[in-house]
Amino acid sequence: MNEKTEVETVEIFIMGKRYEVPKGLTIMKAMEYSGYQYVRGVGCRGGFCGACATIYRLEGDYKLHTDLACQTTVQDGMYLTQLPFTPAGREQYDLEELEVDNNPLLDLYPELARCVSCNTCSKSCPQDLEVMDFVNEAIRGNIKEVAELSFDCIQCGLCAARCPAEIPHHHVAQLARRIYGRYQAPESEHLEKRVKEIANGQFDDELEELVNLPKEELEERYENREIEE
Amino acid sequence: MRTGKLKSNEEPKEDPYPESMRESIKKVEQTREERIGKEVDRMNPDEREQVLNKYHPDYREEGMRGLDAGPNQGDQMPLELADLLEAYPAVDPSEVDLTKVDYEVDVLVIGGGGAGTVAALWAIKEGIDPSDILIATKLRHGDANSMMAQGGIQAADREVDSPKAHFLDIVGGGHFANKPELARALAKDAPGILKWHEDLGVMYDKNEDGSMKTLHGGGTSRKRLHSAKDYTGMELMRAIRDEARNQEINVEEFSPAVELLTDSDGTVTGALLYNMETEQYYVVRAKSIVMATGGFGRLHIQEFPTTNHYGATADGLVMSYRAGANLLDMDSVQYHPTGAAFPEQIVGLLVTEKVRGSGAIPVNRDGEAFVFNLEPRDVEAGALIRECYGRDMGVETPTGMKGVWLDTPMIDMIHGEGTFEENLAYIYRLYTRFGIDPTEDPLLVFPTLHYQNGGIEIDDEGRTAVEGLFAGGEVEGGVHGKNRLMGNSLLDYNVFGKRAGISAAKRAKETELGDLTLEHARRYIEELEKAGVDEERRSPMLIPEYRGEEALSRSIDII
Ligand SMILES: Cc1cc2nc3c(=O)[nH]c(=O)nc-3n(C[C@H](O)[C@H](O)[C@H](O)COP(=O)(O)OP(=O)(O)OC[C@H]3O[C@@H](n4cnc5c(N)ncnc54)[C@H](O)[C@@H]3O)c2cc1C
Ligand code: FES
């Protein structure tokens, strides 16, 4: 073909079909290079949203790898498919009504108790989180630990897809973080205080004055404002 | 070949940087020690002016043009946006049947990112039943710029701070072009928004006594930036989305709006949605509509890479403009100074300002510092472009992209080992995935298209000039004037998402469902014809085109 022969390429198999793509692309860009236009399986393109969960095998390797299409470079002999959706049950709850002292995690997700400690969840996590550790903490009702260990979770659902105990880890973790933030994290007194001051109209007059200031005067106030070190 | 999972730390030790870049890194290492603790002088006003005029993309006349049609005729804006605003409706008005209505709701929210979800939650608080609300969104719920924010959110909640100080920073940062009443709303609502987040269970970074950990951002007069590690946007968005799920708000995913519907008075009465998977359209009739489609990074203005999510294609601007909404400040675009320039896989992705805020400074090919690390964003971006293209002191990558070094190893040297990994977990993970350890090697960066400063004009209740249409978040304008400060847009989507949601709910309680027509689109088509606009041009764009050239050149549509 034409002059593009100098580009070093690798061979990949998108859902089993062979394509040759330039070396060094992400899985996502390689699929686009091959002619796929995404509707599913793409969101942020930056490793935040978990829309691009992908499973792949390498030629000659028995292992099923999991990763993010937007954050993983194609390798020669990669057999891949995306998993843009994992059917995983999520329980409804009312954060204000939860009985937080009675391990609501286990209460809402009793399947947690079926964990067989196989660690497949941790091994499948593209964020390299210690998923099994937080499942164990969840069983024990240690909400803070679950919240902290799961903090970087992007909710791609790959752990849930591979779990033999069928635990929806990402939903459990979301619940734990909200309980921790709502009921257990230390309260911020200065925030409460400021909210009350605003409700009492404490800043209304000075704001009203600024809003109506001519531009020159506003500029002057800005240039002369105090700056905290 | 048999391999196990390649965790980043087990990867074979091949130098991620090619020889030519490694040479330059050696020079950076040589100057590092003496650069620590030494600040580069801030530019004086004249220097800033010069850098902006000569190097900031907004000042490149070839990149802009005036509009010939619609409410903003004559206003200058980027070519890429102007071409979408002056384009024929993607849906031919004569091809759709508006008599078969698929949804009748009180409030239709267009865009399931931060602003849209917040609007829906506050509409409920204002008395609308969740079953009378529909969120229509392009990708999945939460696939949005809101999910990607790293650095933080501003709020004047500390004793030493005040809404007044915040207000001054907002308008000064915006070059005094802001609508003052919008800036006031932003500053005044901020602490209440953080309190609401706390009630939703958001985990902000705090000290043991519960006080908030806060930092300076570019242009702040107080340490006002609140964060949740460098996943602030994700922590907020996923908690807010989780609450929307608990409230059982109906969300139509993969079903972007493609056109608004109006009655004979021009009041917005509904919208057309398009199911991108099955390619069918849906007709929605609504008493109020909240536009919350976010920004336009994926237009790649002036060919810049972008930090934005896949769906950031200006659809909300296009639809609202046709319906008669006025746009503000579309001539100013925010380029974030530090986008990734290497490796190729992550070009354009954001390296948060928090990295510079923590002490890493930009240096050139020879390891020399050339700019103060926390100039306002537009100035800092201009200085980086000058270093690469004005002074030719940048570093070239194998694909021909230029950039300068952001000297990240400085951070642990200043604050102690482990600081980077702890506070900048996302950036650390992003780079180690590709074999680069930011605590050992610097990162190559170049400005990247980041934020839509302007947008649909609103008042401080979130109302647009079009009856029945409200807007909140990045899609609206006037809040930030010509330049948005870091941490004020997460705040914006909360403050104006909330205000727009409440106003939409109030209107819905007082009005009946209206007639559905595409009259406004027909009228706009006539205007375009008169202006002689190219008939091939269609919008909204919905998704950007990234298919390989070769694949595209052979694409035919026969099924
Ligand atoms: C990488 C990155 C880092 C950032 N860091 C910060 C930060 O530290 N601090 C800060 O304050 N701000 C930050 N920002 C900016 C901030 O995140 C956004 O401005 C803000 O979240 C926008 O919220 P939004 O709800 O208006 O838009 P979005 O969150 O983008 O939501 C818009 C939604 O509408 C959908 N949509 C688009 N078109 C249509 C259509 N036609 N029909 C239906 N739905 C549609 C989109 O897909 C998306 O889901 C950052 C932005 C990015 C990209
Ligand atoms: S597209 Fe969001 S994580 Fe890959």
C-alpha cells in the first residue's frame, strides 16, 4: 500500500477479528484507527469514568487480563473485547434513614458474606485497588476502611463481572463512602458557622455594594486586595 | 510467550523516554537542586499583555470569525464553533412526526453530568415528583467533564475568608467582564453547596479536627480550594449520581437531545432526543427545560488536544442558539497550561494545577526556569507556547509535538517522600501506567483545550432569554467573564444547576404543557440560506470523528 509502510505496527484482534494498527496506541485509539466509531464503551477518555472496561488475552497466554481501553497500550497478539456494562444489582436506600450502627453494608448486600477470598476482584482492578481487603472490612462493618481503601474506585464493574460470589463491590463501596462522609468524618465547624452567617444575611450589604461598583473602582479593590500567604 | 498481569511496578525497565528527550532530562536534573526554594519573578502587567497578544490562541485573528446569523451576529468566535452554530439542523424538520409524544414531563434536563443531576435533585426538593422529571444524556449518566475534575472546588468557608473576597477574585480573574450578579450568586451560595455535599456524604480532605484542608489556586486571594485527593470531580459526581439513583429519577442514556421544540410564541416546550444505538428519535414534551450539556473541548479549537470527555461537543449551545438564546464571551477559550504532551497515548490529558501549586515548575530544554509557576492560566499557557514556538526552547517528541518539562520530582524534594503519590494519586497512576515515574522524571507538557469560559446568557435564577429554557454549568456564560479560575466551575455546576433546577420546577408548577413545533428551526434555516451558509454543514455534532483516515476513506453506507 502507500507510504505508511514505515510505521511500526502490531496485530490485534478486535472481538476476534484481525486488524493491523500502529504500535503505541491505546486500545481505544487503536479501535478508532481501525474504523470503529464509539458510542458505547467510551466516556472520559482519561481513566476517570470506567466506561471503557476491557478484557483481553495475549497470544499464547492462558490469562484473561482486565484493563481500561483508554489507559492501556495495544500489544502484538492482543485478543480484546470491551465490556461497557456489567449487570450488577444496586440497592436503593435513604441515607438519612439508614441504621448506620448495624452494618448497613451487610444488611443491604448480604452476598458480601459469600466472599471466598479468591482475590480475583483485586487482580481484575484496573486501578490496582485492594478490593478483597475492602470486602473483608465491609463484612466486619469497618466503614471507614472500606471508604478509604475504595476511594480511587472508578466503578467500571470489572471486579463484579469476575467475582464468583457475585458481589457488586463498586456499589458496596459507594454506599460505604457516603455513610462515612455523612456520619463518621469529623464535622467542619467553620463551614456550619459560615452557612449560618450567610443565611442571616451577614454578607448581603457588602456584596450588594460590590455588585454595583463601577468597573474602575472594582479594579482598584481587586488590585489592593489582601492576599493570604 | 506467557505473561502474567503487567502491574506498573513489574514492567520491564525500558526507558520510557527516547534518547533525545533523556538528554534534555539530564540537563533538567543538573539545575534542579539550585532551583528549589528560588521563585521566578512574576511578570509585570506589560509583559503579561505582550505574552497574551503574541502567543495566546484567543489572540490569533485567523482562528476567529464573526457570525452572520442568529442573535450574536457580528460577534467573534472560534471558527470551529462558528461553523457549528451556523449549520443546518441535523434533523430535517419535515422528517419528524411531533404528534406522537413519547414523554410528557414537568422538567426535562438535557445532560446527565454535574449540572443536570444537581438540577434534577433540586427540582425534587422544590416539589416536583421524580417521575415527572427526565434526564436525557448522551453517554452514560455521569460520563461528563464533571467526573474528571482533579484539583478542587472553591468556597469561602474559612474564618479568614469571605464571600466578598471570593467575589473579587472571580471578577478580577474574569477581567471584569463577568455579570456581577452571577459572580455574587457563585460566591454566596458556595459554602451552602459544600454543606449540601457533606450531607450527601462527600468525603472532602479534612484535618483531624474536621476543618477543611485548603490550598491556593491560580488567582485566589485566600486558600480556598477544597479537594478530595486529585479525584475531586469523581468524588462529587459519583455521590450526586448515587443520590439521583436513590431518588429514582428517570435517566435516558445514549439519547442526546438534537433539537429543542417550541410553540408559536417561541417558548421552549420540548425536545427531540436521538437514540444513538437504535437511531430512532423520541419526542419529549416538557413544561420547563434545563440545558446542562457542558462544554466544547472536543471541537479541538485551533487543533489543540483537549482534557474534555468524549461528549463535550457544544450541542447545547447549538440547540439553544437556534431557539434564540444569546451567547456571551464566546471569544475566550481556556487552554490549560499543562496538558500531557508525552507519551502519545495520553496527549492532551490534564496535569492538574495542583502539581504546580505543590511546587513543580516548568523548565525548558536546557533545564532553565522561564516563567513563574502560578501566573493566571491564560498567561502561563502563553508563556509555554512562547518557550516552544517563540524561543524554540521546547523539547520535541518522536511524533513531532513540542512541550516543556514540568519538573515533578521537585515535589517530594520539597514536601517529603510519598507526598506526590498520596496527594496526586491520579497523576501518579496515569504516568506509571505508561512507565514514567513522576517522582523520578519530569513530565512533558503543553497547553491543552480545557474550558468554555463563555456560553448561554443566564440571569441569577438560571433563566435564559428564551421562555421555558434554563441553563446551568459549563454551557452557560457570564459567571466567569473572560477567564474562569480553577475550582470555580465545579462550584458553578452546583450553584447554577441548583438555581436552574429550582426555577424550572417553579415554572413547571405554574404552566401547562405547550404545543410542539419546529418553527424556530425553520426560521433559522431561512436565515442560514440568506447568509449563504454551506448546505452540507450540519449540527449538533454529538460525537467527534476519530476514525482512522484510511478506514474513513473507504467507508460506505449500504446497510
Ligand atoms: C480534566 C478536567 C479537569 C477539571 N478540573 C477542574 C477542577 O479541578 N476544578 C473545577 O472547578 N473545575 C474543573 N474542571 C471543569 C469542570 O469539571 C466542568 O466545567 C464542570 O464539571 C462542568 O459541569 P457540567 O455539568 O456543566 O458539564 P458536564 O459535566 O460535562 O456534563 C454535561 C453532560 O451533558 C452531556 N451532553 C452533551 N451533549 C448532550 C446532548 N446533546 N444531549 C444530552 N446530553 C448531552 C455530556 O455527555 C455530559 O454528560 C475540569 C474539567 C476537566 C475536563
Ligand atoms: S473512557 Fe473513562 S475510564 Fe476510559
